[in-house]
Amino acid sequence: MNTAIYAALDQQKKDTLIKEALAFLLEPNRTGYGTRDSPLMDCFREEARKYAHEACIKYIAEHEEFRTAIDTAIVEGYKRFLTTFGEKLYDKIGEHIADALSKRDY
């Protein structure tokens, strides 16, 4: 359908459509909160992020020592978190559960 609509336009309207489409893709978005990147820049940034993500997955899959280092860092961080906040965390969870149960209608 898009092709049929485009084909029905005269050359001047086609030129205008293409110019306005390119202007939209290249123009930064202006919102009430400031200026953001253009849609084309957003697209490039998103594709670069996807490529980097895939490259990281491949690298991690191919390097066991890196996976081991990541696993160790996760475990050490979790241990440090529980050592620092564990008792307080368990107390807070208990308080929230008790509070929620006391507000229930039976």
C-alpha cells in the first residue's frame, strides 16, 4: 500500500516527502524537557548497543577465565551485601510481612 501511495504522487510531492522524511530523521527531538538526539542517531546508538551486547556474549562464552571472574565477583558481592545488610534486611522483610498480614481482612 505504501508503494501504491508513493507511486500516485507527482515528482514534486515525492521530493517534498523525501526531504521532510530526511529532515525528521536528522532533526534532534525537542521536548519540554530539553533536546534529545535525532531518530537516526537513536537508531545508530541502539544498533551499536546491540552489537556490543552480542560481542560481549561471544567473548564471555569463549573465555572461561572471564566467566569465572564474573561468577566470583557476583558471589563476593552477594556475600558482602548479606554480611552488611543481612540481619537488617531479614528484620525489614519480617516487619513488612507482619504488617501486611495484620492489615488483611479475614
